[in-house]
Amino acid sequence: MKVLLVEDDAKVGRFLVRVLTEEGYVADLATTGAEGVTQASSGVYDLIVLDWMLPDKDGLTVCREVRQSGLTTPILMLTARGETSERVLGLDSGADDYLVKPFEVEEFVARVRALIRRGAGYSRLKC
């Protein structure tokens, strides 16, 4: 299973890549919103973990662009923005789940498993 992590904080990014790798996932790291959109558009990922606050495009914009392109890959917003209105905005922008930093690693891994499990059950048919 392949996960795209879009996170601009190098320390957090390295930590999450290590966590995902230890759980048996292949994890790629993008450090800007533009990189995230480009990598996500390849369609090779089973999950996208997306930070809200990125240096060039915020995570909401990335999420919307990915969804507007037709990509249905599950998206987990992982961000320090935890107000109820922000969570609602993140989910309404196309995220499938939302987890606020700081978080427990066990919960993060469980949400990753759940989203990948859920995403694996659907395929897209085109006529």
C-alpha cells in the first residue's frame, strides 16, 4: 500500500514517514501543496495524508484540486487547526477524515488502516 504524505514540517514529515514505513506502507513525502497535487495526480496512492498549512497552497486548496480532477483516493487531513468550523470546512472540501495535531500515533495508524480498507472496496467504472 502506498501513502502520499503532504507535510511541510521536515521533522513531522520524517516522523510520519518512519511510522508508516514501520507499519508496512510505502510512504512518499511532498513538502508543498503544488508537489502534493502533482504527486497525487499520478493516481498511484492508496491514501493521501494532507496538512492544512502549507507554504504555497493550503491543504484545502490541494484537497479541492485533487477532488476536482476526479481522484477518489481517500484523504486524511492532519492539521493543528482543530476548531469545529475548521473540521467541517476540511471535510466539506473533500477530505474523508480529519485528525488534529497533536495526535496519538496509534489513532493515526488506525485511521490510516480504516481509510485504506474503505478505499480498497471501491473501483471506478468509466463508459
